Amino acid sequence: MENKYFGTDGVRGIAGDKLTSTMAYRIGRYIGQYPHGKKNRILIASDTRVSGDMLKTALASGIMASGSDVYLMGVSTTPSISYLVREKSFDYGIMISASHNPYYDNGIKIFNARGEKLDGEIEHLIEGYMDSIPDYLPYKINESVGRMVLSHDLVDDYVDFLAKKAHNLDGLHVIVDGANGSASVVAPKLFQKLGLTVKYINVTPNGVNINDRCGSTHLKQLQTETRKNGFHIGLAFDGDADRLMVVRPDGQVVDGDAIIYLNALDMKKRGLLKDNKVVITVMSNIGLKIALKAADIAVEEVQVGDKYVQACLKEHHLSLGGEQSGHIIFLDDLNTGDGLLTAIKVMNVMKESGQTLTELLSGLKIYPQILKNVSVVNKDAVMAHKGLKELIDELSKTLNGNGRILVRASGTEPLVRVMAEAPTLEECERVVSSLVNYIGEISY
């Protein structure tokens, strides 16, 4: 059964429209009493969006009305919730963020006591309550009403955890793009503790500039600054800092595929890559598969979404996986993708190997790739269209096995994503343009 509100990354939408304070209150009410009227301890953090306070207040009200206690962490990162829920024995953790989306979007991500995304079964139960006209859950009264605890100091515990993962990083010249989001607050705390000298850009959030032409999805400024000023590495985070994109000294982008590659080789060399296998998604470049195979490293491939990567890692007892977009999971360290942890891992490899990013990635040849998003009304109807399937098959044959095509519906937005990889950009453009034009003509 498909969820109505919960997508691959929680509930997400335009704050005040698709994601209202009433919805947040209902979510809080249900989580505040689940399971079976239990009094829970629930941790809440948010990124820097202007709507964060509205949603946080509504969530907290619902939770306390159901008799559970709320611990407000303030601005922090999504992975900090995953870590602290497990480390501090909370029953749930909630992050208010829409990740890399514009400021007017927001989202509610819920983690269970293990620091993992909420089970689909519980999401269904919450959605049933959200759609119920009568509020059938009992309200707590008198001393049973929940309490609110300000817990901003928990960020320091998370920073301490990350700092212990870093080796000697002396001598690295680093530039950080905080996306005017969570990393704007947390990254300076971490890198100051590590003694790194860092230049920061886009670390002045005002509620509406999060991800605005900055961060992991808008790299031009970071590329220019890194190249012009001779930094060893540029680090770009998204709004909630669960993903990372890296920039080399020459301004070239090191994406999630490349980050997986250099860490896989390093972990294999040190005997830390379980079963000599990594988890990637269907979006990973064909060049990554070829390079990993040459290094005698196998892959498990899953659909797009870090929750699927995490589930596969857990099922097969593996240690490394991730997405091209920069969600990288080091499961032996943390249950979810963490941009700051990934940054530390990459810098550790650079320092211990004595090699530059260019040298570390010399064995990886990335095929040209073009990805375009097409806005649609009904993404499921488009994906089921017979003519579209036939066109994909026809175009795939023209690549003669030397490339690939991937067309998929977005898990969080009304978009169909069209991607092609081929030996040349011209071939990619030909394939993608044909598909985009066709989808545009479908009246769904």
C-alpha cells in the first residue's frame, strides 16, 4: 500500500500548504503516544527555514498533549538526530527539514530508537490518524501532560562524536559551503575543534536563503573559490547536511560516486570493507561499476533513496554505500548518511595516503551523463505509459550496450527524472532530449 503523505524521506511539501501546522500537530499527537499510550522521550531539531519554528511548535504541542516529553535541540543536522537518538536513548527523533529543496518547502523526518527512518507500518498508522475527522486519541491531563526541555547542548555531543573520527588533518586548506543551512551552525563547531583553518561561504542563514544558489546542488561559487585560492578541498553541504559534494583544487566536482570509490579502495586496503562489497543505487554512473570491478570490489544495487541503501547495508552486513547525490553511509559509524562524517572520511584518506583527490581518483573514469527533470501532473501515469516504455527500449538499443538509460519518478516531487549515460555528451543529449520531449507531450 502506497503512503499518502510519507515519501522516501518523510513528509515533505510547501510549508503552510502541503505541509501544515495541523498536519504537524497530528503527527506529534500520534508519535507522542505510540506504542499503546507509552510516555516517550522525543528529540526535535530543525534546519534554518523560516517555517521551522511553526512546524516545531505544532509537533511539540501534539507530542506533549499525548503525554510525552519534547527535547528541543535547536538548529542541527539530520544525522545528528540519528546519532543522538540512539546514543541518548530517546524513543524517537524528529528532524524538520526539506534537505536540498528551496526554503518554502519543509519536511518532517522521523527516526526510531535505533536511529533509523521510521517503519512503513508506523507511517500508515500515522496517516490514518492524520486523515481521521474526529481526534480519537485521548488527551493527557494534570501531571500526565508532557514537558519541554531545551537541549541545545546535545549538538556538542554530536560534534565530539565526529571529531573522534578525524585523524591528523594538519596542513589541509579547506573551504566550506554551508548552504545557509544546518552546516552553517554545526560545521564551524566541528572544524574549530579539529584545529582546521577553514574559509566559509554561505553560512549566514536568514530563513529564506537556504540552498539559494549555494550548497551541494549549486557548486559554481565553490568551484571558483576553490580553484582561484588554491584550496586542497572544497566541501559543499545541503540544507540539513546529510549529503556532501566535494570540489578538487582544479574546480572539478567529486560526486557521491567518486566519494564511494576512493573510500571503498581505502577501506579494502585496510581490511574494513566487509565482503569487499558496496551498496550503490540505480543512479550510480556505469563508470563506477567498471572501476570497482577492476579493483575486485562487488556491488549491490538498490533503488534511489538513502533508506534503501541503509536497509541493504544492514541486510547484508556491509559497511559502505551511498548515492551519487552525496548521501554516503558508513554503517559501522552511523545508521544514516552524514555529510560532515563523509567530509572527515575523505580528508582522512587524503592525509594518510599523501595523495591529492586527482591522484586518488585516477582509476575512475566517469561516463558523460545528462539528467533532466520534467514537471508532470501525474508521475505514476507517465511512468506507466506504454509509448514511453517502447521509446526507452528503442533508444537503449541505439547505445549498443555501451551506456544506459534510466527514467524514474521522483520520490518527493511531481517530477520524472530522465538520465542517460553514453560515451559522448552528444549521445546523452540525443537520448535525453527525445525522452523529455515525449514526456512533455503526454497529457498527464
